[in-house]
Amino acid sequence: MVTGGSGFVGRAVVRAFLERGTPVTVVDLQAPPESLRDRVTFVEGDLREAEVRDRAVAPGCAGIVHLAAITSVLKSVEQPAATYTNNVEVTQHLLELAREREVGQFLLASTNAVVGDIGHGTISEALPVRPLTPYGATKAACEMLLSGYAGAYGMSTCALRFTNIYGPGMGHKDSFVPRLMRAALSGEGVEVYGDGAQRRDFVHLDDVVQGVLAAWDKQYTGTVVIGSGESISVLELIEAVRAATEIDIPVTHVPAKNGEMPAVIVDVSQAQRELGYEPAVELTDGLRTVWADFTSGAR
Ligand SMILES: NC(=O)c1ccc[n+]([C@@H]2O[C@H](COP(=O)([O-])OP(=O)(O)OC[C@H]3O[C@@H](n4cnc5c(N)ncnc54)[C@H](O)[C@@H]3O)[C@@H](O)[C@H]2O)c1
């Protein structure tokens, strides 16, 4: 059962399970894309409602991949209570159903934002959690719940801490890669906060799917960082998007935002060691897949 299976990451995860012949139930507020609609069991509804969760976690469910969440940091700052309900309460209820119904395993989409700002240090699973936003705090709380359920009931629970994901199907997003793609399409420029030297780890959707499947196959219990393992500056990302789109996107520098992390640099060696995860998509190649999606109008 994939929660948020109609979303950006969810659609790709669902497709990957279907390609392996694994039957999938999607629960989401919105319908899956047409290409998936006839191939999944779709439970339409809000996971905050018990009746929806009850229908979603059917008897015999082998595992839950929990992706549904309030995913915007900005929205979480504006609506901390709603973020708590959507992210933490829903996760607690789903874990409880998984326990009662003896669901084999529970995977959660988490984030490296649980760690907070460590400057230019390298983020690994070993660091303490010190989230700086309601979004990060709710994901950290979910990770703790998963850990508690694994400890007390021997359940397989795994939190996958994704870095910045990019790939086809992100047209509805407001993150930097789709903003650059829109800028390339429209011929307008993009705004860069500060000097653009801030570093980020961009991981392709295919690599994220690989990480999810690897954790699923291993029935891994614990926390793992899933990223590309190579951080680049915002200016380097812009250069890569210019190369992928062959469009010279103009850039305007605007004052840096308060609280923006100077760097997100991650160590993926635990995922490599424990899951056999190996990020494979080169950045410019990966950005071409996003550009192809934007120019096909499929977004
Ligand atoms: N995209 C990234 O870069 C990134 C990075 C780190 C972590 N994550 C996490 O990965 C997960 C998937 O992210 P995404 O980028 O695919 O987001 P998305 O917004 O594209 O998809 C989320 C889906 O969840 C559904 N949903 C949300 N609340 C729901 C509810 N109460 N009931 C039913 N459905 C609900 C939405 O309708 C949507 O289809 C999220 O948990 C997010 O926090 C994403």
C-alpha cells in the first residue's frame, strides 16, 4: 500500500512495484495519473480519516510505503498544527493499523532536514536530530515512532531520508529544479537567494526508487540517507540545467533568506553498505529527463 501514490515520488514508486508484478493499493486525496489508474486499487480519501485508513490497509497487506505528507517547509511554518496532524498523527495511526493487521513492513519518506543546520558538515545517520522547522520536526517525530514500533513489536520499520529529489513528474512543485525548467520554457529568469554558493544534494527519482525497493527487499529496519552523495552549489545546478536544456537561463541575485541552510552534504555510505544502494543517474542526464517531461507538456 502506497500512501501519496499519486504524488511525484509515489507515482514512480507505484510504477516500479507494478513492473515487478507486485499488486499495489494507492491511497491519496487525488487520483493516480491515467497511465496507472487501471493498474492499481485506488482508495480515494484523506488519511486523517479513520475510515479511509481502514479501507487502505487491507487484510493481507504486505507492506506500507508511507509517502503522503505535507511536504512544503514553507507551508509547515505557516500551518504547524495541520502539519502535525497530517504528518505525525497519520503516521501513528498507520503504524497502529500495521501492528494490528500484522503488515510485514513500514517504510517512511523522511528528510535530512531532521538534522537541522550543521554548516558545511557532512550529514549521516549518526548525527542527533535537531530540526529547525515544523516540517523537519514532524518527520523526526515520525522516525521516533517507527523506531518505537520496531523496538516494542519487532516490526520492520525504515525511515528513508531523501535529499532534494528531481525527476519527471515534478511540474506541480515549487522547488528550484522545476522553477529553473519553467524559466527555461518561458524565457524568463530565476531568482537566486544570495550568492548561489549554497550547496545541495540533488538525487534523481530513479535513484530514490532504487533506494525504496532496496529497503523493501531487505526488510531493512533503521534510518538511511538516500541521496546522490555529491553536493553542488546552486550556481553549478543552474549551469547543469543550462546544459540539459541548451537555454541560457538568466539569473538575478536577490538577498539571502533568513534561516537558509548554507549546505546539505550527505554521506550515503550506510545505504550503500546496508542496502546495496548505488546512485547511478548523472546530474545533466537526469535533468534532461525533467526537461523532456516539461517540453512534452506531460506535467
Ligand atoms: N520531493 C522531495 O524532494 C522530497 C525530499 C525529502 C522527502 N520527501 C518526502 O517524500 C514524500 C513524497 O513527496 P512528494 O515530493 O512525492 O510530494 P507530493 O506532494 O508530490 O505527493 C504527496 C502526495 O500525498 C498526498 N497526500 C497528502 N496528504 C494526504 C492525506 N492527508 N491523505 C491522503 N493523501 C495525502 C497528496 O495528495 C500527494 O499526492 C513526502 O513524505 C515528502 O515529505 C520528498
